[in-house]
Amino acid sequence: MFERIDSRSSTPIYAQIAARIRVAVAAGELAAGEALPSVRVLATRLRVNPATVVQAYRELEQDGLVELRQGSGTFVRDLSPDRRQRERRTEATRLVRDLLADAARRGITPAELRTAFDEVLS
């Protein structure tokens, strides 16, 4: 699930972790009640400071996506279908914005991207 965490990205690592979990929850990849990896395990796996993982988990808790249970771990909350759909739309918008920013850095215009999307999707 965390194979796309990029330490060279301009997006902070905690935000990348939180975004990846949001996508997994919205897509049903993580079910309600499912435990997330412990802070220590995930920090070790990603080779980041445990405080980075804590920050991601706290952000997700503030957004109502997970529940932190003292001494037990972090668990996915049960979300309504509407909430899951909103999370998917939010992530899709974020992806489009990231793509537009990356394309601009490469000198690719939105019109050129639209043409490329149309070609790929047809």
C-alpha cells in the first residue's frame, strides 16, 4: 500500500502516508475495523521517523477516517458510502492538480494533457 511514498517529493511524507491511507479506505482496500500498521512497524518499513507516521495517523483521526485506541493501535472507522465517494473525489482532484503541476514543470500545457487523456481513454 505504501510503495508510492517518495522522499524526494515536495509533498511531506506524512501527507503522502495519509493520502495513501485515504485512498485505501475510500476504495475499500482497508475495511472498517481493520488495524493499520503500528507506528513503529510502518516507520521502519518506510525508513522514516516514527513521529512522521504519528502525524499522518493524527491527521486521519482529525478527519474522522481512523480511530486511535490507546495501547491497541489505529483502526479504520466505518464510513458511509457518501463519505467514501467524497474521499474518492477529493483524491481524484488532488491527483489532477499534481499532474497539472508536474506537466507545467515539464512545459506541457493543459490543452496538451487533455489531448493525451482523450487519446488514452478512447
